Amino acid sequence: MLQAINDRIKGWLGIVIVVLIGLPFALWGIQSYFDDSGPRYAAKVNDSEITANEFERSVSIQRQSMLRQNGGKLSIDENVLRERTLTQMINQRLLEEVTYENGYRISDGILSDRIRQLFTVDGVFDRNRFEASVASIGMNIPMYEHSLRSELRLQQMQSAIVNSSFVTKENVNRLASLSEQTRDISVLTFNLDHYSTVAGSTSEEIKQYYDTNLQRFMMPEKMKLDYVEITSDALAADVEIDEQMIKKMYDDYAASVAGREERRASHILIQTADDKAAAQIKIESLRKELEQGADFAELAKKHSQDPGSAVNGGDLDWVALGEMVKPFEQALFSMEKGAVSDVVETQFGYHIIKLADIRSEAAIPLGVKRYEFEDEIKADSVASLFYDLSERLASTAYENPDNLDVVVEDLGLKVKTSDYFSQSKGEGIAENEKVRNIAFSALVLEQGSNSDIIEISPTHVVVVRLNEHVPATAIPLETVSSRIENILKVQAGHKQTMAAALDVKEKIKAGESVDSLKNDGIKVENIASLGRTDSVRVSDPSILHNAFDMMLAPEGEVSVKAVDLISGDVALIVLEKVNLSDNILQSRLDIVKSEALRENAIRDFSSALLVIKESADIQRNMNLVNKTN
């Protein structure tokens, strides 16, 4: 659910909610992971259980998300991930209860309108897209409606917190003054190449560095996978074409083509707004003139009260069904070509209509059109079959995590085996980054379980499991010795450069001027009125950051700081002066106020959640949380 919130809640507090409670509701069932004597829930929140199935599924989703974000590496311990996931789920459940108990409600009408808003394409609600999107996050329709209703209640709570937050004018002015502050600094940059005098390293030093940092010199681990897959292309080959369906589709097509007939019409209009009786006498006299052989176009030019068509002899050009008022349309589309109608009354007045011509689109022959219909039938059939089989694959592989045998037997799939691949590179199925990340996750690599279903593309899904794992091996020392020698040279050179910078720092603090210390290895820059966002005015981003992290020294002293630069050089930053702004634009004050309100609302929301948790009865099943121990 929280992925959906992250996609749809707009604004800063929506992001806070996602961070605090951020887990999906999309949960497939699994078999119990407990002994019969143990509890079968992950946590109890008041009287509501978070089941083991829900928890394990959410851990898997969180794990995969972190792997994608961190290049296939899990940035935290597995047990930390499990504990954090459970905390998020507890927060989610508490907020659901509190919003409901405090009167936040979402009517069926509001829920329906929101769903239509989310899944409307070109002004039309797309039911297929709705169902496919719900299925893609592992939900059925009732589950999705429940989660969306809860999400909308959270938005109501968000709005209430935002509306209750405030910030004083004095705080806004103080914060704005800080943000608009500028600083005068001097920067002395010490060149690494100038101060480094290290010629090389001994073999003993290289060997010691190699042994101490062996993890930096490893051939990556590799593995190969067993996997099963479902593709739309493979399913399409087994789809049979129903000839009765082809015939029905062609009949519908032919009827729609016939309904697109257009008619070229002219008319004479006498308006009835002023005197209906006089208008009727007038139109009937014009009808008699036409019966006696008068020219229709000439009468229209002379008498018609439709300014748009009268000048053209009453010509309305080509008219299709639905473009004219109903009485006019009924008369026009019941006439024969060349005929003139009787008097027709509409809300605009009295009309006499002349039908000049008829045209319609020619239907494409069935022999040609059937290929289009076959493609459409196949696409619909394959989409439905792909969805059904994907659901079965997901649930079967998840409920039988120890092998792919049940999957093969139940779905009639074949087990395939990949070539060896590393976490950063692979071929075939392992060319996909998502597959590699999941293959090296704890679920597949350490626990030896089937993966969750992996979407390679909207028409291709797989489930993988470990076939063989080859651990990382050390690269021989002789292969990397020259690389280590360069590393040691840079490290030693940096120490020499930093020592030179620290020596100059003491001279500055002793009272020597910055300009007097300039020499061949030191570049001196004087930068006035440096702003917090003036990154282009400094050679390295750490200079800007540290310049505003420094405190102005007391009178008679100097504020100076040594900083490592990205290039390997060392810089001394001397803070000369802090400049305060006396005239801050109202637009800037408004921005600062908005940011302060945001921070207050975040704090208020966190405090509210803490109070809610303190008054709740929460029981955690720590055996499940620490299951990997």
C-alpha cells in the first residue's frame, strides 16, 4: 500500500508518512514457519494480528527494494531489516485504527471517484488497466479498495496536522537571516604532487597492505540459477482462434461502418421566437413555392434566417448522426437522395430540408479484416492466460520454497539453468539487473529458497533458485602489486601534504597574513560574500560545506580549518567575516515559513505516532523477527 501512497500522495508530508509506515499490503500466502507450539503471528496491535504470511512477504519486498537501491547489496543486517519492517507494519496498523476511530471516513463515492481518477485514459475509465495494476502489486480488488480507503483516511489526517501547525514571525525572520547569510573566506590549496616526495614502497609494505585490505582485491563471487519462466510469446502459440468470435467481430465492425454514414444537407430556417403563427404561415408558403418549382438555394438565400448557411443557399455541408438536433436528424436520415422534406419543427424554428447526397465508408472485406481480429483475440487471450499463470506461479513458488518441483508439475513449465554470472554482470536471464540482485539476496543465496516472482517485462516473468554458488577468491598479489604501490604512494603523499597544511595553519593562527604564505605549492583565493548555494564559486563542494560549518573566532583570533579535497589536495579555509542580510524579500520569507511549517508538521506527526504507540497494546513475536539467527 505504501508504494501506492508514495506514488500518489503529493507533497512533503506524504513522503514523511511513507518513511514512517512504508510497506505494501500486497501479500500472498505462505505455509507456517513456526512450530505448533509457537505463535502464528508476527505482532498483535491491540486486537489486530499481523500474520506471519504478511510479515514474511513484506520483508521480501523491502529486501528487494534495498537491493535495487544499493547495487545488489543489503546495506543493513538481515535481522535489522526484519525488525525495521515489523515496526513499519505496526505503525501502519496503528494509523489505520486511529484514523478510523477518530472519525476519518471515505465514502464509497469518494473511493470510486479516486479509482476512476487514477485509471482513466483519454477520458474513459480503463478497467483492464485497473485490474492489471492491482494484480501487479499482488492484490485482488477488495484488498486494493481497502488499502486505498486507508490511504485516503491518512491523507485526511495529514491535512489536519498541516492545518494545525504554525510558526512565529520572529522564528521566520531568524531562519531567513541565517539562510541569506554570506561569508568572506580565504582558501589556501596545497597541491599533492608538489608536497609528495615518496619514491616507492617496499615489497613488505605492499604485502602488508594486501593482507590488511584483502577484501579490496577479490575476484567477485559468482553463481548459476535454476529458473522457470512464463512469456506471452510462448503462450500465444497455443491460442486457438474461435471462428464464431471472428464472425461476430466482423458483424459488429460492419454495423459500426454503416452507422458512420454522412449526408449532404441544405435547409431553410424560419425562426419562431417572435411570432410562431406568422413563422408557420411563412414556412408553409415557401414549401408551396418549392412544390411549384422554385429554386431551393435562391429561396434559402432570400428567406432563411440561419445566417451561417443562408449565404450559401442553405448548405450545411456533410452531416453525421449525432451532430444535429433530434427532429432535424430524424427527418434528414429518413429521406431519399434529392428529396425535400415537409416542414420540420425544432427548438430553433421551422425547417425545410433538402438532401443533396449520401456517402458512407466501405467495409473492408472479412478476408482482410480477419487478421486484425485474430491479433486482437490472441492478445486478449494471452493477457488473460498470462495473468492467471503468473498468479499461480507466484503463489505456488512462494508456498513451496524448497524446490521448483511443484511449480513444474502444477503449471507444466520446464526448469532452465543459467550460465555463471556475478552480481554486476551476466548473460541470458542474468543480464537483467533485477534478476542478479534477487539472486544474490539472502532469500535465494543464504536461505536457498525460491525467489518471489520477478517481472522481467510486462510479458515475461520468472522465478529463480540457486543451482551453484562459487565464493569470491583473492586476486594473486603479483597481479595487484603495482596498483597497491600507487595507493601507498598517494596515501603517503597525502600525509605529507596535510602536514604542510597544518604547519601553515599554525602560522596563520599565530598572526601571519594569508597572502604572505603563498608559494609554488600553495594556491590562495579570496572569496567575498559566498552564499550557501554558491557552489560554482569554489573548486570543491567540501569547501562550501565547511565554510558554513565554521564558527567566527573571537576578536584577536583566527578561525581556520583543514579540509581534504576530492582531488587528493588539502585546503585551509580561513573564515574572515560573516555578513548578515538586512533586507530580505517577502518571497524569501514566505519560502522559509513554508519550510518551517513543514518541519513542525513532521515533528507533530512523529510525536502523534509516539503517543499512539505508547497507549497501544503491542506484542511482537521476536522469534520470528530474529529467525535468521
